[in-house]
Amino acid sequence: MTALAHEAPEMTSGSDLDELLWQAWKAMELPEGLRAEIVEGFIEVSPTGRFSHGKVSNQLRQALILYLASESRPYAVNNDMNVIHGRKVWIPDAFVSPEDDDEFVTEDGLGLDARCVGLIVEVVSPGHDGTQRDRFRKRRAYARAGIPVYVLIDAYDDHGVVTLLTDPRPDEATYSCENRVSYGTEVTIPEGPAKGFVIGEAITGPPRNA
């Protein structure tokens, strides 16, 4: 996907900027096929992903749903839903939260509070905007929110790389632990509701141009 990033005018207070972006985001009326997120001081508008992006996302979600069901874990796999942290909004390609999530719906009903999310997966989008957003801006945003596990499936890093990030440090906007594996190599989720779930070639496909 490519993104159009809309930055608010300069303001003296970070909280004022957050509120301005929040109100602008809530007032947006987007055509079908577009979505808007608030990431690090921007409203980012991006289109629905291309076929390859959607295929990997769907394979991941389907496999994760089956895994959670086989383990009898009371969690759901979601997508196309707002995850909200303060005045920040994300729409991950997949995330895991409790099946019984009523207590985590925000007061305005716009989405789920990020504190209930145990895992987020992003399939990296092509182009400079897409890669910068998923690899860097969202990585920092998810760490700030304390998302326990962040997985990037990135077909545009070398011949394809899955990056597993754990142990968030919210004050530093970083993850302490990083595990990178090439497409074709399996990586296992080490903790949280999806602990033991394996991401491998059945989800990502083979290495690119290999």
C-alpha cells in the first residue's frame, strides 16, 4: 500500500496536537477502500493492500484462528478494526485480543483499547511510505503502547524477513528483544495468547527471487 500522510499545523503543545488530530480523524469520511490511522503526529490514509499483501494477511489470520481454537484459548483474531491508545489509532493487519472484549471497547465505541491487545502483526506494504510506517513509525508506536509482541512480515527486506519484537520499553519507544528470520525459516511466538504459534513458509510463501 501507499499512504498519504496529513500532518496537522504546528502547535505549542503535544496534547493539543493529539486532540486536533483526533478530532480531524473522527470527522473524516473516506471512500470505500481507504483507511485512516493516527501514527506519530500524522493522519495516514492508505488504500486496501494489493493481492500479495492480502493473501499473506489472510493466510496468517486463518492459521492463527485455527491455532487458538486448537489450544482452546479464549482469544480472537481481528483485523479491519481500530486499536486505540490515547489519541492514537491503528488498524493492524491482524491482532489478538480477548474473545470477551466488551470491557475493552472504548467509551465512544470507536474501537478496542490497546491494553487488551497481546499481539499485533503487520504485513509490510511496498513503497517508501509503507515500509517506513510499518518498520519504524508503528514499531515505535506499538512499543510506546506496551504491545507485548509485534511481528512484521516483510517481503521487501532482502528476500523476505519476519521480524519478531518482544519486551517493549514504552518510555524508550523500543523493543528490547528482536528476532529476525528469513522467509523459509520458522519463527515461534514466545509469549502471550499466541504463544507457540509458528510463522513459516506456509504463511509467508517462499523467499522472494530465490
